[in-house]
Amino acid sequence: YFIRLCLEKILLQCILQSRTLSGADAINALRPFYFAVHPDFFGQHPKEREVNENSLKRLNGYLENLQKPGFRSFKPTQLTFYVREREPNSSNVQESFSASGFRAVSFTLRTRDLLSTVLDILNSCSLSTEHIQSLNVNSQPHKEAKSTVNRPIKWDKTYYSFTGFKDPEEELEQAQRVERTLISWLDDNEASAVKKLKKSLPLRKELERLKFELSHQLQLSDIRWQRSWGIAHRCSQLHSLGRLVQQRPEVLKNVKGRTVVFTDRSGMSAAGHIMLGTMDVHHHWTKIFERLPNYYKLQKRLLFLEDRISQLLGGIQVIYIEELQPLLTLEEYYETLDSFYNKLRDSRLPFHPRSLRGLQMILESDRYAPSLHEFGHFTVPTVCDPATLQWFIFAKAQEARENLKRKEEMMISEKELIDTSTEKFSLDRLYKEPSVSSAQMIDCCKRLLEESLPYLQGMHLCISHFYSVLQDGDLCIPWNWK
């Protein structure tokens, strides 16, 4: 009996080896997937970009773990990606369409080998798996790849009791039965977060020092970062700006009272902030600072244009919301406003002067129908028919005023709950990702305040859509934690 078990084990190993992928093969097989979800292709959709960026980090960590020798620990990982497709596909995974038209796909990885993982990912996103056959892999039909244990032999329970090996089917059933909770996750990750946080403390102090000195020296209103770069990366960007200040102080004479944002490209944003591209050299930054007088003139023309549009639409205020709109340059936003203004002027809509005073609207170029946001502002497509827009605003004006009032109350409540939670748990910082709404943050904080969480003392807590420990020790938890 023992000899038969040994022979079956050898046979199983041979079968499994014929169905494995190398790390390089896995990356090649996933190229269509990375192209479909890569954050760089979502430049005008900040929410989708952030979700994909975070999910890719977690996916890469999952793939790296699978390649570690002797890897046995198993934690099902749920991921969500926005895919660059417009048509819905029939699939057994959870999917929905975002407001911008991208398909949101959610799936859970439970596989223990690279091949099954790759097949799961591609199939979940409705991507072809035919190219995997070109790799030196005996790929099985996807139905088999999605099976619980991904192997052709079902062992008798006596094999595991005799040999002492763990039954993967039993492990998987336990993992599915035990739902991850906030307490259990903190138990497993508190030590790692504390270690990373302590290591980052000197850099955090250096970052605060550099930010304070540069803000004071240049008389800036603020220094920000568009993306969640690590502390070391942010320090390096401030050091670069500091060197430019020393080398060319004369070009920075016009930045007084402005906000500097480190982002992916250089220029001036639609919100009037100075953008410094992190991939650009000092020469490009110098040109931006030299052009500031021209940017300020264009900004005045832009404000005048917003005022003219407001007059044509009964006093409704045209605003630009950084958290909800694509990151546009001043030139791009001016062209959008100018095009919309000319269309309105030619249509001569009969709005009574100041009848819509107190209401707000934003312009977007990738929509075709107007809508009312939960925060009370109208989202107006630049291609919207003026007559359709007129009737929509009239019909939704009262609801918009109620939403604006609710937004003010919600913002006050959110701030109070953040302050209370920070004090109760002795947190060093409590914040949320931009993709987390105020309603979600309020719900999260209310439930946190009902718990006793000594683990959080002195920590940096980020409310997000997933569990993670960031490289500098920040704890990320989903807003709808269990």
C-alpha cells in the first residue's frame, strides 16, 4: 500500500510539472491583461486608475508568492479591475459598468500554481487564452483550471492521515468558510506594519522638514502629490525642487501663494495649481516657472469664460472638482469651456437671470447625457444638446439644492467622525483614498467607533477598498470591513 502511494505521488508530481509555468512565461501570458488594465491608460479617469493601480500591486504580490520555493500558505485574494472594454460580456464573475463606461470586474484568486492563476485572470476578464498554448505548457481546458484543486487525481483521505501531508481540499474549504475580519487581519499584520512604520519615521520627519522649508521659502499655499508615492520618493522630489531653488532662484519669483503638485506631467492644472512632472528634468520645470505670467493671463480669461457661461445658464456656477474630474491642463480646460460657451451662445436658451444661483455644474468631455451627482452638482457633457440640458436642469434644480445641503452636512459629519476616531484609537493619522466617498467613510468610522482596537495606537490608517500594509507602514483597510 505504501509503495502504491509513493508511485502515485511520483506520477502526480510528473503531471503537475507538465502543467507549470515559469515566472517569465506567466508575465508573457498576462500581457493582454496588463495592457487592458494598466493605470497609465486611465489618465482621464482617476478613480479607475487608482483601483487598477492598487489591484495590480496585490496581484503582483500574489504571483511572487506562488513562485517562492516551498510556498504553502494560502489566502484567497479578491481583486477588482476596470477593463478597457465598452460591451458587457456574459461571465460568472461580478461585473458592472462605471460611470465612465469601463467594465468593472471582480474575482477571487484561490489557485496554487501560476498556470491556473493566469487562466483564471484571463477568463475572468473575458480575454483570450489561446496564446498560452504557444508556451511550453500542457494547458488543460479552463473548466478544469477553475476546479478546486487543479489536478487530475483525487486522493483518498487515508493518504493524508498516513503521510501527514495537508489535504488541499480541506484547506480550501476552511479558507472559504472563514471570512477575513478586521480583527484577524490586524492580528496577522500589526507586527509587519509597526516594523515598517518605525523604519519610515526618520524619512517622515525629513519630508515634513523639507515641505515646511520649501513652502516658507517660496511662500507656497501648499505642496501636494497626485499619486500615493512612498515617503522616500516624495523626499527625493522635494530635494530636486530644493536644488532648483538654489540654482535658479530668479525663476521661482512668481510662485507666491500657489500650490505645487507633483504629478505625471508638467504645466498648470485646470484648478490653477503648478504641476511638476516627476519624470521631467530641471530644464522642463524651469520652463514651467518661466511661463507662469502667461499661465496667469490664461487663467483670468478662463475665469471670465466661466462667468459668461454662468450668465447664460441663469447664474449656475461652473466649477472644477479635482477629486472627481480628469487631471486637465489649463489649456485643455480652457478649450473645453470655450467650445461649450460658443454652443450655448448660439442656442440662446431662455434662462431667467440668476434663477439658478447657488447651483453648481462641472463639464466633462466623455459623457453624452447630463446627470445629477449625489453631492448636488450637475455633470454636463460638452456635446450635450442645449435644449435637453435646459429641461434637465429645470427638472432637477430642487433635488440639486437638497443634495448640496446634504453634502455640507455630510462633510461636517465626516470631519467630526475622523477627529473622534483619531482621538479614540490614538492614531497618528486617519485618512481615506479619493475613491472612497464621504458616505462610505462615515459608515466606516461609525462602525470603527463601536470596536476596541488597541492595535491602532500610533498607526497611520488609510480607509480604502482592500486590506494592505503599505511600504511605509500605513495600514489600509476596506471601508466595508467585517
